Amino acid sequence: MKKRSIQLIANPGAGQEGLNLKSVHTVLSEYPVEWDIRITKQAGDAKRLAQEAIKAGVDVVAVYGGDGSVAEAAAALAGASNTTLAILPGGTANVMSVELGIPAALEAALRVAADPSSSVRVIDVGEVNGRTFVLRVSMGLEAEMVAGADREAKDRYGVFAYLWAAARNVMAPQTARYRLILDGKEEELEGVTCIVANSGNLGRNGLSLASDIAVDDGFLDVFVIERAGFKTLLDVASSVLNSSQSQGEEATDMAAEERTLSALHRWRVKTVEIFSDPPQRIQSDGELLEDSSMRCSIRAGALRVLTPAP
């Protein structure tokens, strides 16, 4: 039987502990695989190394890093028919691994990459201004949160660096006027943040922007939170936190529900263009972009990802 070939791509700056090569060797020696490891040194390396792996006929590209590293590799692997992505969670948030049910522990994630009985899930990817994303892109409040969680803070405090940055920005959100072109139809409204999501997952099981968002539905979900006071932003956050509750559970605060519905707007589209006045920061899968507007589209069923066997 032909051995599965695995190219590991590791971001040395990911996470707080780094990649344990002894664990990698121990786990992969249990399976009939051939493997090699390459280390990224700068932005763009994960994409370049994944492209090289495709050309070499490698079966699996296993990425150790955060969602930004995964998105880079996905940019190369989208559309590839013979090379599959495996995710080894090593970043601060690792949202895509949570979305796909990939174990957080390195050893268990390595087994998903090496085990021939692992499932292959075909998912969508998004594109923003020619750049691939797997989770979501946004401008405004969420992008300011990403900007506020610098590398040192993420290394020291992990996901709490994002929560602290979020708290600072929610206290004084900056508003903008958004012009959206949604599958050719134009909308205009004021808001504090605009989000384009391929995945609604927020990095914890059961937490999502909306419970009906799926990474394989062939659509992008667009959200705008209108200009609102602090209490309404808390209501929206509470709505997200409670999105996984059973449908039969009755709401206990009708006023909060009405504030949330009036502040949150949503569309489901194939393409969207977004402009803001004044210009706002933009982030894509946790990485800040230098662009001042967003042109997004969906590539349905473009990416093959290994997930645990059922």
C-alpha cells in the first residue's frame, strides 16, 4: 500500500508553546506515512510552500498555525483535486478547527492528518480583493479588535487579548456609512461594523454569528450592526452568545430582542462590494489588510479538508 505523503508547514510564531517535534515524530511513526516539515519565515510562505507541495504531488498539507496561516495555505489548495488540507491548531483562536471539529490537542490533530480513515470534507472559501479567506472579513469594530491585539499581547494572554481589545472598542465604537452592492442590489446604511462570513463560528463550540451559517452552503453571509449605544451592542453580543439555544426556548427580555433586531442587518449573497465613509480598517481571518474597500465572492466547494472519522 502506498504511503501517504504529508508536508507539514509550521508557523514558529504561532501559539504560546510552539510545535513539539518530538510529539510529531512519535505520532506519525504510528502510521504508514512519509513526512517532511518546512518552517515559515514571513507572510506568504505558507501559500508558497503549499504550492510547492501540490507540484510535488504531496497527498496532505498539514498546517500548524492560526487561522491566518490556514487561510494562506487554503489560497494555494483551493481547487486542488489531489492534495488535501489538514489543520494542526497552533494559533491564538483556531476558529476553523473548531468549526470543523478538529481536536485542539496536537497529537489528536496529527492523527486526523495521518489516519487513512479520516473523512474529507469539501468546504467553500471566500475571496476578498483577490485574497482567500476561510472564516470572515470585516471592517470597523471587529477589525479594530484585531488591530488592538498585537503579537506580544496574543503571546502573553492568548484569546483574552482579543477580548480586552473588544472591550476597549465597544465602549466607544466608531460609526461609518456603508454602501453595499449585494449581488448587484445596492443598500446604504450607517453602522459600527460590517462582516462578511463564510463561517459564523466564533471559536467556541456553540458560539456563532448565526446558527444557520455553514461553510459548505455556497453563500456568504453579510452582517451590519447599525450605529447603536453600548446597551444595544451588549444585546447583539448576547444574541450571538445565545444563538445555539433550542428554538423552543422563550425569550425573557423582549425589549433586548427588539433592540437587537433593529440594530442587526443580514443578507445572504454570492458577491458583495462594500465601501465605507470614512474608510475603516479591514481584517481577513485575523490579519489586517491595507485596502479601504472590500470586493468579496464565494468559491463553492473549492477546498478539501481532513476531519475526524465519523
